[in-house]
Amino acid sequence: MAASRRGQPELQVRLPSSPNAAIPELPPISALFLIDFDVKAGYTISWKASKPGVELEGVVEYKSLPSGLHTVSEDLIYFVHDGYAGLSAFVNAPVEDSEVRNARMLAVGVLVPLSYGRLGRAWRHAEGLKTMASTLATSTKDIGILEEYWEKHQAKEESVAPVESIESPSVTSQLLPKQPQGHVRNRSTSDGATLLPPGHRLSAYHPAWSLTKLLDTFGPLIFPIYRAALLRKRILISCHAPVQEACNFVYDISILSNIPQPIFDLLSPSSPPHRLRPLFSIGVHDIPFLVEDSKHRRNSDEPLDGDHEAGTGWVACTTDSILAKKDTLWDVLVTLPAPHSTKAARRIWPKIEGPGGIPIRASQRDLRRFRSLKTGLARLSSQFSPGASPTTPRDPTETNDPFFDEAEEKEVVEPSSWAALAYNGFMWWASAGEQAHTEIAEESAHDAELLAGMVGSPSSSSAVRMEAPLLSASIASLPPADPNEAGTELALIAYFHRLTAQVLGTLADVVESDEDDGEDDGTAALIDDDDDGAEGRGVRVSSEDVARMGLDVWSAADAAFLTAAVKAYFGRRAYVEGKGVEICGVRIC
């Protein structure tokens, strides 16, 4: 059975499918509301309209207006509440009125059923909400525009909700592999969306447009964040207002850590869901929900299906610093630099830590992978821009990186271990550098495969369209521009989904090979003392397997990640074998 999996199916990244008569251009809304700031009463709902059973009071005021918005002139805030995705457009406009302290602060927002996707395609209402908010900031009595918008876009009884991922980039394959017995998984509604016909548009406010900014913001730190998301950890992004970019990052992290359907079918039926829950903007009023969710996470022993996400991990952002201090509510805390840090003399990186303030850094392998990825994306960008000059391929081992200097590198990357230094030094001495060059070449080849078919050839532009046949139609709603404008964003999605397939696909082979062997090689004795809920004897993951997955054979954090991944996705214990130097059969490091 393992052999049948080694020929991995061709993965395709698909952006949203085309609209039809049953799916309107703008998703029907279940509620529309106007929130005003009053110096005495605080934020109040001054106008609202909603479908029966949709609760607004005491909810949307706080979710729509996170702390710190008084310091910015405008913002877009995304949130979720009781099966709905929310979007509010905030405006802080100067006015000559002492009653409002010379500034009028208000927000116009909507609720859209989550059946339309991670955000219910709420971003398609962004332009209309921003226009209404700006108008009402200067003329609060002109509520007719709210009534008109509600009449035009409210959900009707005949409205047909599309499958979940109508506008969420995802991965599928034209030909799924034959599934081994015992590994068959039910296809969720969001997986079915990848098979819809082409033609849907990627709108101007789609969060996926921020993917390149995500990569530039985090650098090599994006990889430990991605691995935490793949393990379905609770990831909290602590930020400052405005929150639109942080909300976009929430969406992006959830998208990048999706598990491709062909790979998802190979995992244990009790595996976590194929996606990480995006909660978007949260605040102190969400603490009771987070506490209850944490209790479910600790106490639930029942297998979770794709429709039941409670307690399965999430990613969210907040401007309330009190949440960052409650380390029982999250597993990974990401602290974004303040907006004014962009003017600092040297780059200020995001800070990533676990409970107790334990720092989380990228591995040396992550650094090399990041450099390779940046080079590949630059080459892709030059091919999508006819006037751009081509990018010269760079050596992934080169330390002179224009993206950040050596001092900045030390802040975000783990130092090389003594074992790695000893091994590399010995290999250079024993083979006159030949072995080291071979390993570097193999590593570079593995990284290149993740962008294969999208960069590196004169026809790569058309190759991207083949990789995602919906791309050209997805950007049809944008102003006239290069038809491949979204190529870089698409390539990033494909890259991370291929990386997921590489990691989990290799682990699936390792686990199945161990099941086929059916012999106890003593590994179980090394790990069976740890009663962590995993079943069966231990699975040995060799250093060659680790390298094949594109992980760092010297990193303890990567070894811990693999141990957790084997437990979560295959229900087995794992022993991750490190790399070392042997002389005459004796291991010396």
C-alpha cells in the first residue's frame, strides 16, 4: 500500500469558482447595523436590521470595534459570531461638534452566514460599507442609504448558500489516488468546492492579496507559524489598530495550513480537521468563549469530524493586551511590531513565543528555505511583469541576504547546534567538501520542486494557469492590469500546500511501512513509557525521512513537531532519529 502512495497525485491550487443564478455577486446579509460612539454611553447600536433570530445587541458593538481604533482614521474589522462572519467599516472623521469631541467615530457592519466560507465572502461588501460609513460620518441623519442597502442585499428565503469554499483558495487533484483500506475520509463541503467550474472573481478586498505582505512581515518565522497551524494549535496574534492587516494574516495562515484532500484521505479518521479555524478579531468579551473552548480541547475524547471544530485549535488577532497575558488560552503568541516601528533604523521582527514566554524561532533549514522561496517568487514576479529584469539565481547558503542582515538573522533563527557544526566540519574534512556540496544540492532540489511548474522556465506563466485554471477569471473584477497579477499569491498557496503534502505524505509512508513490517525493533521501549494517548508501538522516523520532508535534521523543535504530527494525524508514537557522525561504526556526535 505504501508504494501506491509514493506516486503523489498532481496537486492543483484552485481559486474560487464562477457565479451562477443561485449565487449572487454579493452574498446575502443576515444583518446590517450602524454603531455610533457616544461620550456618555460608549459604543451604541443606533440603527439595525436583521433576520429573525440574529442577535446583535451586546455583541456586534464590541466585536466590530476593538480597542485602540480611536487612534486611526479608518479600518476594516473581520470577526465571527454564532455561525456568521462579520465585517465592519470604521471611520474616525473630524467634525466641528463639541458633543462628539471634534471627531465622529462610527462603524457600519454586516453579518453573513459562514456557509459562504471562512468569512462568508463578507469582503465583497467592504466597498459598500466603507462608502456608507464615510457618508454617515458627515451626515448621521442620512439613514436612507442603510435602508436601501438592507432591502437590496438582505437574505431572502429563496437564497441558496453555496458550499463553504466558494472564494477560498484550495488544493485538489484531477485524479485522486486509490485509497488504502482504513484511510478513507468523507469529503467535506469545502473540499467539494474545489471541483466547481471556473469563472469566479477574486475581489479587490480579498484577504489573499496580503499573502506577500505576510511573507515579508515574518520572513523565515512564517515556517514555525505554519507548523503550529498544521498541528492545529491555538495561535493568537497580538497587534495594534488598525486590525485589517492582522485579520488578513489570520485568513492567510488558515489558508496556507489547509491539508490537500488527497493527503487528508491518507490520515487517521480521528485526525484534526483539514483546516484551522479562523476567529479573526477577538477581544476581552470573547474570553468566556475561549475558556469554554479550552475546556473542550482538554476534556473531549470523542473523535472530531469535519463539521465539528470546537476545541480543535484556531488563529485570531486581538488589540487587547490582557489576552496576550492569559497563556492558558493560547498555545502560540505572535506579537506584531507597532505600526510606527516601520520608521525604525533597523528592522523590528514579530515576536513568537509559547506559554511561559518560551521563544519560538525559525530553524537554520527554515532560513535556507526562505531564501530559496524569495528567489523563486522574485523570478516568478519578473515573469509576470513584462518589463521587469530577470532575477539571478542565488546560492541558498549565501549569508549576504538583502532582505535582512546577520544581526537581524540572530533574532529570528536558531543558532547552529554543536552537533551540526561538528558534522559539517567533519564532512568538509573527510570528503574535501564533496559530501557537503551534495547535500546542499539535494536540499536545493527539494525546495525547487515546491515551485516546480510555476517558475524557472519561459513558459512558467502559462504553467501557473495550468496549476490553477481559475486564476485568470478570479481577477477579472479588478481594474485592467496584468492578467497574472495574482500569480505570486497563488504560487505561495501552492508552495505551502505542496509542503504539507510532502510532510504528511512522507509520514504516511513511514507509518504504513512500519505497519507492513510488523516487527518490534526496540523503538517502542524508548517511548512507550509516555502515556500520551497515542496507540501502538513507536514509529521510527529516520534522519533521511526528516530531510525528505524538508525539515531540519538538527533541530529539536522540528523533531518535536514530527512527534506531535505523528500522534495527531496517525494516532501513533514516534521516535525521531537525529543525524550524526560515525567512525568505524561508533557514533561520535
